[in-house]
Amino acid sequence: MSVNDKIVADLVANDVNFVTTVPCKQLAGVIDKIEESDDIYHIPANKEDEGMGLCAGAYMGGKRPAIIMQNTAIGVTVNTLVTLTQYYRMPLPMLISYRGELGEPVACQVEMAVHTKALLAQLNIPTYHFHHEDDVEELDKILKYTFMCNKPVAILTDASFWKGY
């Protein structure tokens, strides 16, 4: 089973039935698989904070949401994470491509990578970092944790996990 198939299978197994995504080259394969899934309602978003708003509405409407996004927009989402997602104790798995590390070809991506983990830590958001393909085996447990404790959880997936930029 491919990493993309495993991610979608774990989302479905954990009753995630609403996913919003923001375009990303690294995440394109999993976004395509989500779009193909009959079990997940997929709404593309223009911006990450907009996507979190869509997830909040879906959650309040009885759905189990997730968002797929890049780390470069973590700064834009801080207010939404604190005043909406955390305040209302909404579980929100965030599958995040972690751009800006070694080998990054786009210079502007690097600066946000310097701040991503610190921002997530400051917000008290549990964060997991997938470096290797077999790290995806932890996703099922992470999803169960997210919905058990009603917290947003960040899953950072770097270039080595996706096999390059």
C-alpha cells in the first residue's frame, strides 16, 4: 500500500469524512486520493485559515474533519487555531507538508520552517514529525488521540517522507 493510500485508509478507518486541502506539490498525491475517495467529502480551500473555518463548520455539523496544508501558513492560522479550534475543543488532525528544511529549492520556504515547531509548541499543539515512509504507521494512533482528547494535532511530513521536493 502506498503512503497516500495508507493515509486515506487511516482517515476513513477513523471516520474522518470531511477534508479540506490547500494545494501543495508534496501533498498532491494524497490530495488526489482524497478526491477519489467515496468516503470523504473534499472541499479545496484557498487559504489555510479558511480551511480551518470550513473544518469547524463541518465539525459543528456532525462531521469529523481534517485539514491538509503547508507549514508556510501556520502563522496565518494562529488566531483561528486559538480562538476557534482550541477554544471550542475541536479535534483537528492537520497533515502538514514541512517545507524549508535541507534540500529546499525555494528560499522563501526556509524562514517559516525556522518558526513552525516553535509556534506549534507555543500553542500547545501536539506535534509529530514524519521523516521516513514507515512513520505513516503512527497515523492511526495519532488520529485516535486527536479525536479522543478533542485537540488539534499537527503531523509534519518533510521532504524525505515524500521522497524529495
